[in-house]
Amino acid sequence: MSLPIVLIIILTIMGIFAFSIILLARKNSVSLKQTDDSKPIRTYKNGEQKQQ
């Protein structure tokens, strides 16, 4: 096989994978934005324990 044919096949396969990844991301509603937690987790210093 000549080089242009091999390149076309590789680019086609990469395009199919990219398209399927985009479809899966939309189906699972993946967000690229970073979300902020409304309630921050308290951090403890010097080995202190949470009072229960």
C-alpha cells in the first residue's frame, strides 16, 4: 500500500474514535467546567479529630 492510502485509513480511524468519544461525552453529560462545592470540607491540622 502506498503512503497516502495508509494516511487516509489512519485519519479515518482516528476520526471515528474522536466522533464516538464526543457522542459518549454528550450522552453522559460530561461537563468541562469545574464545579465548586457548595459546602467545603473542613480540614484538620495537627492531628485534631472531628468531634462527634
